Amino acid sequence: MPFPMLASPSPALEGFAHLLQGAVTQPAPMLIAAVLLIGMLIAKSKAGRPARTDPSRLFSATQRREGFARASDRCELERWPFSRCKRPAHHGDHYIPWSKGGSTSMANFVAACARCNTSKGAKMPGAWSRMRLEARRRKYFAPGSVVRAGERFAQR
């Protein structure tokens, strides 16, 4: 009897014990299929991510000073739809997140307050959000400046 502690084991428990004994000597086809499926899902999830190849993660002090100066030390992100946040900027943020392939360059720099930066997190901005930021930048950037928002790291 496989279960000496039980007086009369249930048929389901005996069947489960039989499956376990068989799995030790010869893997069950379901176990093999499950392992293959998990492996394929992991490979697929890693294939969709861009490679983080930008060697520098942090903006330099010079980049931060320049970015805050062009934003007049004010947050550039949207707090309400179609309006710029009124808080002072203390964070230099990657508009396209570094974890998603965004470069550490002035084209990807956005001045942000702590609240907007933490609420944005590593989310990818949408096309409408980018167009609204660029339209707002035309109002406060110096004439002739590049107002384009976001840049991915150029892989060579």
C-alpha cells in the first residue's frame, strides 16, 4: 500500500501518486508540453523588447542645466489635458524611457516635476502626447530651436 498513514486512500489520491511515480521514471507528455510552452512565451516576450544599448543612463550636469534652462525651470509634461504643469522642474526625465530604448540626449530630455515624473514612470508616450508637447515647446523654446520630443538610441 503506497500510503501507510491512511487507512483507505481515495481513488483520486492513488491516481495522483501513480502519475507522480510515472513522472519520475518517464516524463509525462503534458509536462514536456508545458515546459515547451513556457519557454516559447519567455522567448516571445524578450523578442519584442528593444535592446538597451545606450551606455549612459544618467543625464550629465551640463545636459540637466541646459534642459532646465530651455524649459524655464518648469515642468514640461501635461498635468491636465492640453495644459502644461505649473510646478517647478527638479527631474530630468527620458521622454522615451531609457528601459524602452530611449537615448540619453537633449532630444529625449524633458524637464519634469516629481509628481509628473513618477506618474509617467516607464510608459511610452503616445503620438498625440508628443504632438501636444511639441506644440507647447514652440511657445517657450527659443526661436529656431528644435522642439522635437523623444529619440531612440541609434544602434550601430
